[in-house]
Amino acid sequence: LAHNKMASSGVSHFIKIGVSITLGAVVIVAAAYYYFKKKPERPSTLRDSEQRVDDEERPPREAKAKENGRLPEEITSTSRSNDEGTKEESVDTEEAVTKDIEVAKDWKMRGNKWFGAENYKKALEYYENALKHCPGDCTKDMSVFHQNISAAYERLAHHPDVAEEDMKQYCLAVIQHCSQAISLNKLYGKAYARRARAYGMTLSLKEALYDYIAAAVLDEAIGRIVVRDMHRLMGHYSEVLCQEEIKRKTWPPGGSSTLSKNLSSQTVDSLLQLGTRLKCFTKKDLQKLWEGQEEGEGVSEEEQREKFEREPYIKAVDAFKERNYLKAITLCEEAIDTGSEMFRPHSRFVRVILLHLWSQTKLALEELDAAILMPQITKEMLLYCYLMKAEVLLKEVDEVKELEKEKEKEVMDVINLALTVDQNNPDIFLFRAKAQMQRGRPMEGLEDLRKACMLDRDSPIPIANLGYGLFKVAALTQSNEMIAEADKLFKEGIETFPKSALLHSTYGSMLQDLKRFEDALSHCEQALELEPSNAKHSYNRGLLLLQIGKDSDVEDGIKCLKTAVELDPYSANTYKGLAFMESQNYNMDGALECYQKAIRCLTSKAPISDLLIKHTMLAAQVKIAQDLEIDVETVIEKLDVILKEIEEAQ
């Protein structure tokens, strides 16, 4: 019995111990469960810096989480609080914010996780909290946090389902926070690059170009990345700027005395030469035409002369020679409406020339079609109307590439119409050669130039065109035989026409391209001696001296360019050359002024676009140098690398 009693009490004792252990375990588990459930969310750590938004922004391995709409275990383990807890953590009141850089970096790290999982709105909350916790003296960190926020807004702006208005607001937020980042760290290249993209999306193109250049100057690695975006932006920006500039030149020019004179002497000389062939500008020829058709009984010669001088077209000729082109074209319109019928074709033709030079293609073509149908038009005038129409159409091909094939066929059809008027006119073949060269058919072009030389042996013009045409084709085909033929042709032409400034000037240009500088300089100087008032010859000599590059030559070259400006204040090429020289001497204000003057002198889309970009780029470099407090020489040197890459891309 005693034994049994002891055994029974032992079992009871062990049962009590077991129950106690069980109850204790339950209590411990319950306490642990309660503790872990109510424990505040702690930031998870990142291995190295693989998820840093302010550095690489590479897609993380957690990105697959977006497939099921939740974060993977590594992230969710840090945020298993209830909705109320999450809300309390993500919204800090000003009173509760602790300014601690380590806390701020904690928030940023956790924001990077949400960013990597492509939950950009959640990432924004964490980045904004990082900014709130950042002490005011940690400016570099604050700059990074602003950059993180802008990165999240940028991703939201690029979401495929984002509404246009929301996209604009996101872009404005990107610009705002990038600007804050730059204000805290003005050497932050990545902030400039991101702000440039946002400016581009909001069509603030000038600001975008500035930021791309700044980013490239500040960070060579970023520069290599943004060069493609920068190139694309430059193309679009030049198009916008060009359209704005062309609008300011839209016909009629609104009485602008500046625009009304902006035709270079070289252009005017070629027009006068063409007009002389057509007897459009020589008063002696015009008076003969007048006297032959305006004979009347009882009218004295003096009265006829006075009536002749009062003719609107005759006044237009005087205005044209005085370079008052706006007055000339107005008088041509008056001559078409109220002047003598015999001068109406002349008036239309001169008006077409001026419209063409002002890039008013549509109006010029309408005027030409009207002139061709006029009953008073002569056979010779009809021929040159066809050729002028071909010239206008060629210019349209240059500016509207989409119409290239259609317009090129129309050009050739018009030239063929001119051939039906006169098959032996050398000017037809000169025009057709130009069209063939532009169509990428150099051999056919050379054939037409040879034909023009055969038909007109009394003029140096076909020789100059054929010689330079041979040289250009030789450069494309690398043909030494053609270069030798061109050289021989120029020498023979100069022997035949020793006083032809055109031949000396064109031959000098060819020799300059061949780097035979001394021979080129000799012919440039002969051309200048023959025509000292021709700005083109001073300009060519100046460029050649600058290319030779000796100190004395450079100084003399600049003087030649300035002389060319004095002789012809409306030559865009001369101002462009001066702008280049001023920029080489780091006189940026002078360079910018010369570019502006060159732009005002132009009417064609392509050269205007080219110069507008040069001007805008230079202005941006000057401003960047001032803003970053660095030498403009440094900015230019660093940007040269980017520009070379852009040229290669083009």
C-alpha cells in the first residue's frame, strides 16, 4: 500500500509539472505573438548599393512582385503592420519628426525597395519622410533625397496609362525637385539630366538643351548617355526655332527696313547678271523696247522719256539697284496692275526672283504660272520663267524632304519644257546639271556641264561650273584623273579669260580644298584685284588666311572678313566666319552678336536652322560657365566631345 501510495503521489506530481510547463509555454507563445505583432516596422538592409535609386536605378530582383500585386518576403517582412499602423508610420507630423541623418537614410533605403518593386507612389512616401528627417546642414544628402523624389515622379510620368494632365503635373514635380537638388548641389550632373528630360516632355526646349549641356559638362559618363537625347532634342528645337524665325520673315515683311535689305551682294550680282541677259535691268535695252512699241503721233521724245521714267517698273529697277528691295517688289506689283503691258512679264519675273530669295515658294510658283500664261511674254522670257520655276522647285526639295521624288520629277519636267523653247541655250544645261547633282546623279550632271561649255564658248561661267563640278565628283569618287582634268580646265579658262574674277575665285576655292594654300591665295588675291568691291572675294581671302593659321595671317584674315562686312552688310557667311573667329578667341558676346546678324540675313530654312543651333548652344555654354563658376573655355572643350558624337550620329 505504501508503495502504491508513493507511486500514485509521484504520478500526480509529474502531471502537475507537465500542466505547468504546458500553461507556461502557452503564455510565452501568446506573449511572443503579441510582441511581434505589435512591434514597429524596421527597415530591411540592402546588400551593397545594388538598389540605390540615386546611383544606378537598376530593376531589382524583387520586380517580379508586381505580377501578383505584393512585395516578396524580404520586403513584406518589414511592413506586416495593419493598415492603421502603416498610416501612422508614413505620415509624420512636424512635431514628431526627428532630425537624424541615419533615420533619414533608413527611410531612403526602404523607399529604394518600393522603387525597385515599381511601387513609385509608395516609394514617394518614404523618400519624402527621408527628406523630413534630414538635418538642414546635410545639404548633399538633402540633394540626393530630392533627386530620389524626382526619380519616382519621372517613372509615374512615363506610366503607359497616365493621363496627359497628370503627366504634366508629374513632370513639373520632377523639375521642381531637380531644381531643389541643384540648388543644394550645383554640380549634380544626374539632376541636370533628369530635369532636361522633364523639360523636353513639357516642350521647354531651350531649358532642356541647357540642362543636357550642363549634365554633359559635369559628368562625362552621363554625357555619353544623354548625347542621343540631346541630338534628338536639337533636331526638334532647331525646327521650332526655325519656324519662329521664318514667321518673322513671312511675306509681306511688314515694312521692316532691315529685312527689306537683307540680300547679299553676291545674290544681287547673280540676279543682275540674269536680268541683264533678259534685258530686265539695263535701262538702255528697256528704253529701246519702250520706243519700239510706244510710238505716237504728236508726242515729243522728251515727253516719251518722261513717261518712260514714270513707269512703275523702271522705278522698280532703280530701287532694286539701290538695294531697296521692299520698294522694288511693291513697284513691281504696281507695274503688274497699272503699268505698261510690255513691262508686265518683266515685273512678274523680278517679283518672282525676290519672292524666291525670301523663301516664299508658294507665291513665287503662283507668280511664275501667271507669267507663263501672259500673252505679252517673249520666247526668251518664257524660257527663263521655266528655269526659274525649276530653281524654286529645287529649293522646295531641299526644305521638304518628304516631297523629294515627286518634286524632282516635276523639276525635270519643267526643264524639258524649257528645252522645247530652245534646245541650244547653255543656261538650260547648267540648270539641269544642278538638278542632276542634287538627285545624286553626278555623271549625268557633268555631261550637262560639258554640253553647256560647248554651247557657250564666249563666257567663263560654264567653265567655272564644269571645273568645280569635276572637282566635287572627283572628291566623291577619289579620282585623281578628274582632279587633273579640272586643274587643266581652270588654267586654260584663265588663259582665255584672264580678267574673269569668277574663274580665279572658283579655282582658288578648289585649290584651298586641296590644301594648296599658296596657289589658292594667289588666285583669291587676283580675283580681289579684279573686283575690289566684291565682298565674296574679301571673304574667301579672309577664310584662307585663317586656315593657313600664322599669327600675321590670322590678323589679316580677320581684317578681310571685316572688310567683307563693310562691302556687304547682309552676307550671312561673313558673319558666320566672324562668329567662329570670335568664339575661338573666347569673345562670346561678339560671337553671339555675329550669329544673330547672320540669322537675320538668311531666308532659307536649312541654313537658318544650322545657325540657330550654333547660337543657342554657344549662349547655353556661356550661361553654364557663369552659373557653375567655371571658365567658358573648359565648358567648350568638354562639350566638343559631345558635339563630335552628335555629328557622327547625324
